[in-house]
Amino acid sequence: MSNQPNTSRRTFFKVVGLASGALAAGYYFTHSEPLPPLVQTDDTLTPNSMVQLTDNNELLFYCPRDEMGQGVTTGLATIIGEELDVNPSQIRVKFSGIHEDYNNPEFGFQGTGGSTSIKAHYTQLRQLAANFRALLIESAVIDLDVAKAELKTDNGQVLYGNKAFPYSQFIATAKTLEIPQHAKLKSATEFKYIGFDRPRSDALEKSNGTAMYAIDADLEGLAYAAVARCPVIGGTVASFDAEKARMSSGVFDIVQIETGIAVVANRYWDAKKAVKLIDIEWNLPELGKVGSDDIRRDYDQAMEAEDGDSSQELGDLDIGFAESKVAIDSNYWVPFLSHSPLEPMNAVVHIQGDKAEAWAGHQGAGGVAGLVARNSDVPVENVTVHSTFAGGSFGRRAFLSHVAEATQVAVATKRPIKLIWSREEDTQNGWFRPASLMRIKAGVSASGDIKAWHAKRVGGNIMPDTVANALPVLMPRAPQFAVDMAESAARSIFSNFTTEHASIEGLFEDYDVPNRKVNHVTVEHGLPLAFWRSVGHSFTAFAKEVAMDELAAKIGMNEVRFRLRNMKANPRLASTLEMVDRRVTELGSEQGRQWGFAAHSSFNSYVSEAAEVSIESGRIRVHRVVCALDCGRVINPDNVVSQMEGSIMFGLTAALYGNLELENGAIKQSNFHDYPILRMNEAPAVEVLLTESSEAPTGVGEPGLPPLAPAVANAVFKLTGDRLRELPLTLAS
Amino acid sequence: MIEFKLNGASVKTQDSPDTPLLWVIRDTFKLTGSKFGCGAGLCGACTMHVDGQPTRTCILPIAAIAGKEITTIEGIGTADNMHPLQEQWVAQSVPQCGYCQSGQIMSAASLLDQNPMPTEQDVEAYMAGNICRCGCYPRIKSAILAAAQKLADQDAESAKEASNVEPA
Ligand code: FES
Ligand code: FES
């Protein structure tokens, strides 16, 4: 079945979760005590570390998850507002500090990602808000001296007959009572906010320039840093001459850091200019000898010559192929990609004595604190992280080497530092979506049933880099050799002994297959690899869903009917495909255009998409996309639609353009001219259909992406007869 | 020393003349609504109006703006006095991460100045210089069209009122 959690990340998060739990206990607090700014004062009521009621009846929500564009502040506030009977639009949202109370219940530590935020906090926040409401009612019973049955709540008020009393009126009494632990939750029929469209709470500040990002942080005496870094990731400085740079206007300091030479100046522009004047000799790593052709050749060879690790075995492939009337054996390729959030990596670090403050967009504030501590003498508990909005992330800001750099510069210069990567640095310095070569051999019986499915993937794994990145964060004082050992252990485990789930997730789950096997061969060249929006699904869905179209064509069935026939055990995905199919039939198709289809489940959600495509002046043009999604109960339909729209644009950029190439170990692409991002004149119209569901809510930030590229490729086949099996999609000339 | 007008006020700066306007506005004048996205005139995050023209300020040295009028997102509208585009941006929940949106709104404002009733194709062509990595394009487009319509309705309304005024 498709309903498989992202187990490799899960397992990993469990492991690091334990570590971080221990850390939290050791370094921060021994029990869950609300942190400042959640200190109890006489005039506020703070029944837990998430919400605080002020004496003027304002409700503050300390949002434990990071806002990178996905609308989590609005979504989580809606859940709280629902059970607390407070209009979510009136809830003031702040980002929480660092504390175990703010852990992601799915991960066991304070991280945001994996499309988990709503799923992870739905029940937790409802219960916590319901308990708070019950406390207020109990207090009102005492203060008003009436029976509980006569009280209702609405819009931040306790209602008695035709009288309304603001919640804040009961603060004093509430402070004397025990907080109920298991207050009854609303039934879904009582929902007023959950399931209804609601404007994003951050839309205004993000429309008038007042929204604060890390790059906007300002401090007295702030100096700006830019880094001259090796064109090959992992290269180190052999020698350098910075005399010219030192003389350049506005330059204060030149310091060597782990990743290169940093120029510190009065203004960012001064630093940028001076960086260009530094001459550096580099010690190049092995990667320095590698080009894109080498990588492709190594992957091809591994695909032909090696079996690697096999997993997910069911039945007997030989029998399956014997029962098949037609079969395919196709290879699919996807390249390395950069996340390219519009706000480039940057960090502000200010160290004063044994205390530090830091600003950086992140997917977990603890990561920022850990890296500041690791790169300075400041104890981790003395690092204050100012969480801001992140200007996009898509997995990128789980990796925070720029925070380490800013800290190293701040330590060396004893100045508050704002370190900004250029767009070119951001494009070229990882971590990257791993390139992948995939092969699908599959067979179908005369009646159209898939009998055999043998998938194989060649490429690098994400986990070793994640371990290398996470350990120093979780254990700031762990010596480097221990971190290196853990990294190489992880590398060895996933190269030699077992398959990392994120490397094959999505390659085999969605369809009913009696005979199945997945092989994985790890081939790595030293590029750092990361989660990239929808992780493994970002490449596996392309292979799987193009393969499905190939099989349908070979057996002579309609591609939608063929999928549905082989999806009996996956009814939720099937119903999204039926919705898309119906809608496409209604819409019809214009002359010279074709609709291509794809269906894929990921992050416990189910998505089908159809893309209407034409070829215009030799280029692929996507006109419309119809998307149907089952993500369980929907908190805010409009925001879900927005996430689908965004995922589709993100997916289309990857389908048409995304391609990082290597030359002598250096990434060739640098900025948006040669690493293009989809623009408005290329953006399709998007229609999103949501299923009605009372299942638990699941992810929406990522699942909209995987089906897009195969849907477009499948439409191109109908238009041209060419099977495109490589991304970015390139028409045969 | 270079003097110019910033959101209506006369200002001067000692920053070196080759400094791009974006960094002077952000780091010297501390208006951080305009963003750094690419530094190469490719994404539009840094868009401001220079003498009314939408301009990529990450590649515009301040030597070129002496005596000119600069308008930034901060000069376009505030929370209490929103530009009609901003009203639509909020009403339609346009932003995701929000980082591109100052630039989007500055470009859109220029579009409506030049072409008060743009077609969908006009909007797409004019806005093609502004990248949104989060992919808010469908909403940006629909918010611009809605703002144009609203402005046109208001104009029609005030024209009607003006023609209804009795001569004294
Ligand atoms: S930052 Fe100026 S166009 Fe991108
Ligand atoms: S809203 Fe994120 S880049 Fe446009």
C-alpha cells in the first residue's frame, strides 16, 4: 500500500530525537517549564507554553513550527482558535523560543519539515486549547456563580444568557485552579473555523515590506561579511593573498574560516567588491576531478553491472514476467538540483561575552543555537535565536553552514556580523537534490494487470550528509572526529548494507503488484545531498508514472483506466485520479493540446494531476493543470490550494529547466539566467479539487509536486510520440 | 555625496557612488522591504520606482540616481492606508514566503500606472521579470486584475458623482 511513512527520516528523527531530548534535559531544563517570554505574570494566563491570554483579552500563540511560506502560523492558529472559541484572525502569532515543549511530535525534536506540521500538531493543539477553554469555563462557574450547563463560549468570550464576558475577566480565578487535562474535543460538525477558508495571518506584513526576515536584522555596529569560497565544494585554502582586498574601501578585516576567506566590511557592497580581489590557492578534494559526464557514466555502469541492495521483495519476479503479455525495461534520469529559495542563505550573529544572539531562517531554531555554540565559546543555552520568516526553504534551511561561517567570523573579528551568500553561492554550494538514474522493468498480463515490477535506483543518499549536519547541531561539543566517524558510519551503512528509504520511496508503493523487487546501488561523488521538496518522491514519481504510461500504451489501454485497474488497494489515490479524469473530460481539450496524467501518494497524502500541454515554437508549453488531493481533513482549504499551486510551479520548474552540471567538480550554473525559475508568462492555470474527508489531516507542502513532471512528460508523448525519460524534459529536435 | 528623494523626503548619502541603490536603501536608510534575490537584475525582488519607472536596484549604482525620486514598497502604502494592490494581496492571500512580494507589488503598481485595465496576457508579459520561487503566480495575476477592476469601478463612481454635482 502507498500509505507508508517516510521511514528513513522517521527512523533518523527518532535517533536524533533521543539525542536532542537528552540534550534538552541536560543543557536546558530538567522539566517542561514555560520559558520566557511565557513567564507567568499577574495579569497574564499561561496554561501551557503555546498560548497566553493577556489582561486585555488578547490571545498570543507561540508557534512551535517555522514559517517558510507554507502558512503554518495561520494553520496552527486555526486549530487553536477552533477549540478555544477564539477567532483565529484575532490570535497574535509569535515564533516560539527553543524548548522541548516545542518539539515536533512527529520528530521528537524541534524541527519543521516533511510536510508534518498540521499532522503532528492537530490533536495536540486541539487538546491543549480545549483544556484551556475548560479552565476558563470552570473559572466562570465560580466567578459568576452559575451552573456550567448555562455557559457557552464564543469569540473569546464566556456567554451567559444574553451577557458576554471576555475570557480575560477570569484570569485571576483560573490561576487558582488545576488545568483540566482531558477536556472534551469538539465534534467536527461543531467546527466554525477548521475546514473554512481563512486569509493568511501574515499576508499584510508580507505585502507591505514589514515582514521580517533574517537578512533584515539590524544591530548597532553591524559589520557585513562576504566569503571567497572554493569553486569545488569541500576545497580548503592552501594559501592566499588578500593585500589588495585589505586596501579596498570600507574593509575592516580579512579572516580565514573553514570554507574560505571572509571579508568583513562596513557595508555589504564593500565586502563583495573586496572578495573579488583576493587570490587564493585551493587544495581541491576528489570532487575536483569530476564532471557531469563522469557521474552519468558511473551511474550507467552501476546500473548495468551491479545489483546493490535489494528490498521490498514480494512474490517471484520470474513468475510475474512469465505471466505478462507485454513488458517494458526503461531507464529514467533526473539531475542534481538546487533549492534556490528567493532569500539567499544568510545569518546574523552577535557574540557578547558568554552570550550570543543569532538570526537565520531555519527549519529548527536548535540548529542555529547549536552551530553558534559549536563555533564559539558560548554555551548553547546562552544562545538566543531570533526566529523570523524564512524567504523560502524547501528543505534547504535544514542545513545551516552559513550560521557556522557567520559565527566563525564574529568570533575572529569580535564584531556583530551579517553574512550574506550571493545568489551564485546559493546556487552552487548545496546541499543538493540528488541526481538519480532509475530503471523500471515491468510486465502486464493480457487483461491489463501488472504482474511484475522490478525497480532499481542508482545515486547518492541523503542520510550521511544529514547525520554530518545534524550531529554537531545536536551535540555542539562533540569533537569533530566523532562527527566524522558517525558520518562515515552512516555512509557505509547505506552504501553497503541497507537501502535508505528516501532513496527509493515512491518507486514501488502505489499499485497492486504481486511480484516485486527494488534494487539500490549507491554511487556518490562528494556533492552534499539534501531533502528537496518532496525528497525521494521528487524523482521516483517521474520514473514510476512515466513507466505506467508506457505500460498502458503497450497493452493498449487508456492510461487512466489502466492505473485505476491496478490501484484497487489504494482507493484514496484512485478517487483523486477519478476526480481529475472527470474534470478533464468536462474541460475538454483545445486543438493541438493533450492532457497527460499522473498519480502519486506521498507524506500520507494522495494526489493526481493532469497537465494540458502543447508544443509552441519547439518548446513545451503547459496551459492548465488539474489537481485533486486527499489530505484527510482540511484545515484551511484556500491554503491547501495555494500549496498545490506552488508545488505545481515548483514541479514545473524542475520538469522544464532544473539542471545543475559539474565541470572539474564545480557547479556550472550560477544565477537565474542559467538556472531558470518558472516565470508568470510560463505559469499554467491551476484548478485544485479537494476530497471531503474526515480522516486525520496529512501533509500538503510537498505532495503536489511529484505527479507534475510525469504528467507533462506523458502529455508530450501523446503530442509527439516521443517518450521523454529524462529531466529536464527536452524535445527531440 | 549623492542627494535624492526617498519616498518624498530629500536625503543624501556618502556611500560610494558605485554602490547599488538596493544596498543603500537597505543598509544606510534601513528600509528593508526591498529584497536581495539575485544581484543581477534577474528576479525583480529589489524593484523600486526611479522617477516612476520600475527599476532593478541591485544593479543600479547610486551615481545614476542623483536628483531622482525613489519610491520603495514603504512609500506605496501602509497597513492603515493600503495601496489597492496590497488590499487584493491580503484579500486573496497571495504571499507564501513573501520574500518576492515587495518587488511584485512595485512592478504591478507600475503596470497599473501605465495600463489601468490590463488583460491577462498584459499582466503575464509585464510581470515576467519578477520571479516567485514559491509559485504564487496564479494569485498575483488574479490580485492585479481585481485591483485594476476595483480602481476602474472607483473611477467610474467618482466620475458619476462629479457629473451629479449641481452647479452652484
Ligand atoms: S535582486 Fe535585483 S533583480 Fe534580483
Ligand atoms: S512568495 Fe516566496 S518567492 Fe514569492
